[in-house]
Amino acid sequence: MLAQQAPDVAPEQHVDGARVVACMRFETPFQNKEGLDDRQKQLEAWGVKVTESFDEAVANCDAIMLEVNDPAYHVEYFQKCTELGKPIFLDKPMADNTANAKLIMKMAKDAKLRVFSSSSLRFVPALVEAIEAVGEPKYVSTYGPLGKAPAGSSIVWYGVHAFEMLERAMGRGAKAVFARKDAVGVVAIVDYVEGKRGVVELTEGAYSYGGAVRSEKQAVPFTAANALLYPLQLREVVKFFQGAQPPVMLEDALEVTAMLDAAERSVSSGKSEAV
């Protein structure tokens, strides 16, 4: 991946087993022409072909990484990819809302595609160790940044990281979300089946990730090492492209999107919203 094609990559960030051969560029509210031009120069220096043609970008690849920053485009480009029959990694969040996430899941299942979608925060070793130490978490709190989305929902676009950690710890089963916006971000309370509770704190300008995993008798805090977030995820992507089972089920990615969607609706309504 790019983590091995860049000549100055640190050894601990090196990822073996795959190579990026081409990518497609196009403008969105998240990326203007100047930014795309700068990125193209960098990618071409690493041996990656950059094109504005979708067909040209996917012509000579074995697998696809859908890395469109604006989740509002995910349905459109996922649909283009379904006809190719190649494994797909769909970058977080799965979609811009629950309805579109369900549409992507239907397209994937109808076409019998191998797909997974996640944030890199799902694979944080400290999080995984905390979950294993507690066993069956009942109370989980996570925190992360709340970046400002150039378009659409900032909660959906950037809150995905902290909600992904929550879903990894709790598994599926969220029922409703109550979210409140304050001067520094958003705090969300997630109600679960069987008396479990999740709390997600999203803070503007605070670019760190972590939380705590608890049961009635044990509490294990964790923090994420930011420098290794993407290499850890890329290693999972490469294993998946090489034939391994997806490390994340689409049903999990759908629930993450549904919680984000509910949090966005709750901030607007001032009420708890169903997942």
C-alpha cells in the first residue's frame, strides 16, 4: 500500500503484501483542484497512476479501496464498483445516513461481493486488550475529535471514529441515541438492550482517542497510538484482499452509521432518536 511505496515511511508503518497501482481524482466539497493537484504530484512520485476516468482507474487492479472523503458519494461509487466483482474496502463511514448504508449493504449482498467497511480505530490494540480483559463489557465510554465537515454532518463524517470504538466493544444492539451539542462539541448517550450503556464524547480540536471499557466489577481505560492507526488497518485490508474473511461484518458498519445518523437527528430534535 502507500505505506510501503512512500520512500520515507517509518519501519513500524510499513505494510507488506499489496501495491497501489492507480487512483481516480475528482473535486468534492472536501477537496478542491489545488489540493488534488498537490496530491497527484505526490502519488505519481510514488508510482501511482492518477486519472479522472473511473474505468481507467479500475482497469488493472485486483481489489478496490473506496476512499472518497465525502460519504454522500459512497452510494454512487459503490454502485459503479458492484459490476466489477472485485473485493472492496469502503472507507468510513459506510454512508452519509442509515438509508444509504442499507442500500450499499443490499447492493453488496445482491452482487455477492466481498466487502468490509470500518474506521481504523476499530483495530487499536489497547482497545482490543481492554475488551478482552473485561470479557463482556456493559458500560463503555469513548472519546475522539469532532472535525468540521465541509459539507453534510460533522458527526457522521468525524464522529465515526469514536462510535466505531464503541461498537467494537459493545457489539451490535444499540437501540437509541440521545446527543447534546455544547460549546466544545457533542456528547452522545447510547442505550442498548440488556441494560448496557455507551457514552461518546466528541470534542472540537482535541485530536486524541481513547476511553474506558467496564463491567460491574472491572474497568480498563485505553488510549490509541495515533501514529499506527492507518498501518494497523491497512494490514487488515491486505489480508482481506488476499482472501481472508472480512474483519468487520457489514452489519457492524451499518450499526455504526445508524448510531451516527441517530446522534445527528438527536442534536437537531433535542430528543432521543431510534437507531
